Amino acid sequence: MTRIKVMVVDDSAVVRQVMTGLLEEDPDIEVIAAVADPILAMARLKVQWPDVFVLDVEMPRMDGITFLKRIMSERPTPVVICSTLAASGAKTSIEALSAGAVAIITKPTIGLKQFLVDASDDLVTAVKAASKANVKHAKRSSAPQPVVKEKFTADVIMSAADKHTAMTQTTERVVALGTSTGGTQALEEVLVSLPRVTPGIVIVQHMPEKFTAEFAKRLNSLCEMEVREAQNNDRVIPGRALIAPGGKHMLLRRTGAQYYVEVMDGPLVNRHRPSVDVLFRSVSKCAGANALGVIMTGMGDDGAAGLAEMRTAGARTLAQDEDSCIVFGMPKEAIKRGGVERVVPLSAIGREIMTQLHM
């Protein structure tokens, strides 16, 4: 089996040394270079190009964002950002995702060496996931949540719907979107294409705390719809898209003919909080046949069970096709479990949303 070739670009000698050692403890990974800045990296790239870059943001001579944009324009390659700016500067992190980063790992300003040792599993997982990402036509992505050993299902948040649960005596429609790795790009393309008259949308994008507010602000500046980070009891109304806050689950609720969201704490579900399965299950219970579920690019299987529940409850369901996904994991699992009615390319999802909801 060919080892994953990694180039580390970081101006800290300690980071380069520790990170190289941690990555090479995994037999599937080979660090082919560890250099202090992008200028040195470009010289090394003339000799050998890696499968994955691990890149700092704040560096001398050329910053990491500029280098990232150059990589993606010249030869798109998966990039994992590992930077202190990722923790304190959500705006910088979103810029990195928008420029083409597949994942972001935040590192502290103090206790850095110990942090890297403690976070070695997350780093290795991120590099391995990045190596499988299809970034040829991608510009951005999202940061994966930390991996934990125990994997809960949506049962820890709410029970599954039965055939009598969903209230259908309303004409209000709702769209539920779930995505992970590659989702920042995918969501932007879909939401920008939708008119203001689109039914209310509820979204789970796997993203850490503090990132989702900045991400929603960016989308709001680009879209006809209002896009914002959800707060507890926010109404789900036509022309509004609500994004689940990082670190919180989001559920669809209903009172009378009105939909609203509940934002809550709870265990990680499918190793994520927010979880797509939690959102989709709540939609199956509250909206039933009045809903459309869409699962898009992402690693893992979060959302697969929930989309099947939505379809059983009478909802229409879509999945993004493999060719347009950064990572086909989530749509693939949803298809496998029978939850997907139609598989369409990313470019067609906006149009399908309007068609399926008879707009």
C-alpha cells in the first residue's frame, strides 16, 4: 500500500519536529518535507509534490492563506490547516475553508508541544481523511469534529417517529440540509442559487463552535435568502436559512402551523454535535411529507439513518452525486440505507429544491 505523502509547512521548528514524529508513527503516512515557510515549500515542490499539506497560517515571507490559494490554482491538493489563528480568528478560518482547505485543527498559543501530542489522533485522522478528498474542482471545505470512541445515535436526543407522529395539516414546507467535509463550498453554491421565496431551510454543517456564526454571516452577504446562525426558538419561515451553531444540536419543532428550532446541548451523535441525524429525525417527526431532506458531501455516515426516517415519513429526499462531492461518504451511506429518492449533481440541487417543493 502506498503511504500518504505529507508536507508540513510551519515556521516553528518545534511544531515541525513534533508533528513529523507524530505523523510518521502511523505506518500509512510519510512526511516528505517539513519546511519553515511557503517560499521554501515552493522550492521543494519542484522536486516532489505531496498528497496532503499541513499548513500554518501566520508565517514569514508569505502567509498560509496566500500559499493555499496558490496551491489550489496551480495543482489542487488537500490541505489541513493547523494554526493558532484557527481558534481565535473564525474569520481567518472561514477564509481558509473558502480558499480550499479540507480541514482545520486549532492549536493553542501555549503548551503547544503537549497539545500536538494529545491531539495526534485528530491530526492523523484529518490527514487520512484529506488524502481521500476530491479537491480537483473544490474551493473550500469544513472542519471535522474530534473523533470519540463511543458512537451514539439520535436516540440519545429524541425517539424515532412513528407513522402517526408527523403533523401534516399545514401547507408550510421546510427543507433540511446536512453536510460535512466539503460542505462550505456545497452550501454556498446551493444557497446562492435559491430565490428569497424559497421555503424555510434548516442546516447542519459539521463545524466547531464560533465558526458557524462567521460562516452564516458570509453566506448572508452572498444570498437572496436571509442566512444566520440559529438561536433557540427562531422561526423557520420562507426566505430564511438557519445554520445549527457549532457545539449544539438543532431540532425542528412545531406549534400549530408554525415551525421553529430548538437549539440544545447533548451527547455527540455519530461523533458530531450538531448532528445531521438529530435534525433529520426531528424533521421526520414534525414535518413528515411537508419536508425535503438533502444530504451532501461529507465523511462518515451522519444523516444516513435520519434521511431514511424522513423518507419513511413521506418526505422527498435528495443526495449529492459522487462526482461533485469532496467526500462521498455521507451520501453513499444514505443511498445504501434506502433513504435517497434522487441522486443529483451539486449544480442541480438548488433547482431540485424548488421543483420538489412545487415552487
